[in-house]
Amino acid sequence: MTAQSEPAGRFAGRPDSLRQQIYLDLRGRLQRGEVGPDERLIDVNIAEAMGVSRMPVREALLQLMNEGYVVGTTRGFALPRLTLADITDIFEVRKLLEPRAAANAARDLDAQGDELLKDALERARAALAASDAIELSVANVAFRETWLGAVRNARLAATISRFADHVQVVRFGTLRDPSTQPIVINGMAKLYDAFLRRDAIAAQDHMVVFIAEAEKSFFLKH
């Protein structure tokens, strides 16, 4: 993974904010599927490409590792490699946790959250119309992070966030398939409607279906 096109000085700032900027940049690339399964994220190389010191890059990569986006290897960091058994097990956990979290989000979302969800859904629909799988993935990420960020139960939200690697693998394996994309949009639309109406029961039920559809779509192709 390189960043040769990044303008010098883009990541200038205080150490804490610099680490955060690098973290957000790398996380965005991971979420958009710009890092392949055989690539290695090496702090020295990334720091040189970005024109920054090695330490904030290292700290950003360690944060991504703690959140499940990457794993450490003998040569840098890489995408997690989950077996089909791993994915099956994690789907079971997600089906237990995420419907409840969606119900809480329906209760806890505010007007700003509604607007962010609406924007993400509109972006997803535009991406579908343009056959842009990368933008669809980015919109899907924004939608998920918005409702999950509204959950007041910090332990529940943090537990779900630990499965970032699983969500990432499933998203990568489903959103690039044209036959699956309309199903995803439909699920997002139903969740958005439930969130907007503050209907916790509907949000919970729609999340059950949403995850089941994701599981079905993923395993049909694997």
C-alpha cells in the first residue's frame, strides 16, 4: 500500500491529531477495499510515502489492529484471514447482538443522526445506479457507523465494533456482487425507516433480516 500521490504536509499537525488523521486515512482505505489480502502495511513505507515520522503511523496501525481491521505479521500488518468456520461463528454472535443494538439506536438517535443516515442511504442508492461498488461500500460503512454510534450502551457498541474484521470480509465478499447490491439497499432503507420512526421493534426485526441476508449472500458465493 503506497501513498505516493499524497501532497507533502497534508498530515501536518500536533502528534495526537496527526496520529488520528493517519488512522482515519488508513481506515478509510481499508473500508473501501483498497488494500488487498496479500498486501502488507509497513509503517516505515507508509511514513515515507506520507511524509511523516514513523511513530504516529505505527500508533495508527496498532489502533487499527486493536479494532480488528488488521493483524500483526512478521512483516508489517495485513488484513485478517478468517476461515469459513470463523465467519459462521461470528455471524451467530452478530445475530444475537446487533438486533438489540439496532433497537437501542432507534431509541437513541437524534435529528443529526437521522440526516447522516439519510445522506448515507442516498449515497448508496446513487452508487447502485452508477454501478460503483466502492462508493456503495463507503456509504454502507457510514450508515453502519452512524446507527452504531448512537447506541448509548458503550459496552454493547464496543463489543459489536470488535467484529470489524468480520464485517469487512463480508462486505468485501457481497457488495461487489451486482445481484446482492439491491438487497443491501433495500435492507438499509427498511432500517432507516424504522430508525426515523423511532420504532425499536421494527429496527430489531429488520436487523435480523439484514444480517440473515448478508450471511446467505456471502455463503452462496463461498
